[in-house]
Amino acid sequence: MPLHGPANAMDAAARALRGELEPPYRALVVRREANMWAVGAVAIEVAELPADTEGEELMLTVTQEGERALEVDGRPTLEGIEAVERAAGDRYDAYVFRAMRLDERLWEIGIDPL
């Protein structure tokens, strides 16, 4: 997982989290004082989407009536809806699927039922 910020703080945060939480996870590091940092992390779900998937953030809404609406970076589109639906799986009949790009093919995802 990429970390951003002062190298020494990021290295220390990575060491502090090692063994505490199985990857994948999202980490947050906040400076409290000149040389004191708070470190937190939460487990995340990651899915692989095709490399040519557009945008950095996706949101797919599927209603009970079967209507589908996909937004890429806040703009409506129909491109790539099948790949996003496959990543969402068959968990719910109606849901909101959100994804944030982590790298070329990996996305942090969240799926909430409607």
C-alpha cells in the first residue's frame, strides 16, 4: 500500500502496523507533536478491474427494479458497467458499489445494500 508523507514517519508507521492487521488496509498517520505521530488503520476490501477502467473513483447504483447507474469521477457513463458489476458480485439484489483506484488494476471497494 503506498504511503505519502515524510519518509521517516511513513517507515515508522509501516513498522508499527506490521503484524497488527492483515493487508489490505488503509492507514492514516497524523502528526501530534514535532516528533510524535498517531497511526491508525482499517481493513479494506480490494478488487481487480481491467487496466483500461476509466477514472479514479467509481459508483455503481443498482436498484430493486434492476436499474443501473454508473458514475466515473462523478460523471454518468455506461462504459465498463459489466466489469464493475462483476467486481460487486452477487451479494445484494440492490446496492451501491463504490471504488477508489489504488493502482493500475487494483481498487479499494465498498458495497452497501439499498
